[in-house]
Amino acid sequence: MGIVDLSIVIPALDEEKSISELHLLITQSLDKRNIKYEIILVDDGSTDSTWVEIEKIIISDKNVKGIKFSKNYGKSDALDAGFKSSSGDFILTMDADLQDDPEEIYKLLEIIKNKKFDLVSGWKKKRNDPLGKTVPSKFFNYVTRVISGINLNDFNCGIKIYRREVIESIDLYGEMHRYIPLIAKWNGYNFIGEKVVNHNKRKFGKTKFGMERFIRGFLDLLSVSFVYRFKQRPMHFFGSLGVLFFLIGFVSAGLIIYEKISKISQNISLDLIRPVTDQPLFYVALVAIIIGVQLFLVGFLSELVIQINSDKKRYKIDKTKNV
């Protein structure tokens, strides 16, 4: 069991105007309920007075921790630092811009406790954002649903709640924070819920995310899909491709050689037979054979590395039973 019931991790970038108000709203919502909680504020390299405001909050509230980055590392690293500093049985993430409603915190906590979910994601069904954010976000969520097989409507929603064991099973980097449900599923945590949450209009400042985040997000989606599907059995990917390329090259080269031998057996003059080495297809076949062998070796060596460096606890035991 954790030291507290709930850890609330909040990454912040240039949110000096909103961070104190957000803290006040959270405490007003939770203090009237019998919840042991902590708030972890992560300053992700802000250039304004965000850290000064966080220091003021820490002095006034013993339930608040602060983490300051020397520069902007990104939301995934900020969340990861917050996760590692947390002690709660349940961990909730939310944004610092006041668009996530603190009144949803208790509701999400009740759902994940009572319905035994591994994680519950918020769904901003009615978004108070411009079309420039909502339309690309809907397309992004659709593609992610198709690739992941997880029926969530809003992978981008900042407010989510997790059981501690889910968070302890993942490592975050790049733009992976939006794919925590996907990573959790591949790690064996399949009970994923969703709740419609209130989404407020932005009160201060402007969004920190542009169109480039969707490009990075799609690239990270491809990356995480590949890594988590083949990280334990890279030979299944590289070996299969290697065998395919090798067979294509070997069969192509064999057909070219067979064609020449067949013409020679028919007593056709050598002057009329095109040399094997003059045919571009022969070199394409050789390249395919070489690529096939290299891919196979990459898969084989990857398997050796995994076996040498394997962690004995690569799996999650759900239950044990004595006979």
C-alpha cells in the first residue's frame, strides 16, 4: 500500500497565472472528502515565474511536492519524474492550464476503485478548443484506436487515473504519455475504462502544442507499436523479413541461372545467350540475398542480447494457486 491514497501529478510549462488557482480548486474539492492525497507539481523548464508560484504553494501546503527541470524536456519526461516521486496507490494526471476540472478527480478515483479498472481515461466529449485542435485530434484518436485496438475516444485527454502497478510497468519518453493505455494493455493490464469529463475554456495564456505534436505523435505511435510487439521476439520480425528477402533473391538468381543452362542444353550459341552478370535482375537478386542474410543476423543477434540481458520478471502474475 502507498503512503497516500492518491497522487496527483501535474506537469506545468509557463503556467504562472493558473498554477495557484488550480491548487486551490483541487484542495477545495478533496479536503471535504476523506482522501489522503499528495500533489506533485513538475515545472518542465518554464521561462516565467511558474517555479516561484510552486515554491509558494509548497510552503503553504505540506501535501505538495515540487520538481523543477533545468530546461523543457517535454510532457512525457515531466510525468515520468512525477510518477517516480509519487507514493499513492492511485496516480492521477492532469494539465496545469485549468482546462481539466478538479471536480472530476474524486469521480475518477471512485470509478477506478469500485469498478476495478486498471486505468480510467477522461473523454473531453465537449471540447472548448478551436477547430485547429479538435479536428486533428479526432483524426489522431481514430487512427490510434484502429492501430491499438483500444476503444478510447480521447487518447490525448490529460486527466487520467491509474493503479500504481500500471505506472510501475512502463517507461515514458518522447510523446509516449498519450500511449500509456496502449503500453499498459501490452503489459497485461486490459481493464481500461473511460469517463466523460468536463472541459473548461482556457483561462490564461495559449496552448503549448502545435501541429508538430501530431506528427511526433504518429511517429511515436509507430515506434511504440513496433517496440512493444517485437521487443521480446525480434527474430519474429527481422527473421521473417530476412527469410522473405533471401528467398526472393535466391529464387530470382536461380531462375536466371536456370534459363541460361536451359538455353545451353538446347545447343544455342553462347554468343546469343546473354551473360548472367549482364542482367540487372541478377544484381537485384544478390542484393536481396545479402539483405535477407543481414536481417536474419540482426534478428538472431537481437535474440541473443535479450537472452543475455533478460529481466527475470518480464511478466505479470495475476494469481497463484497451490495444489
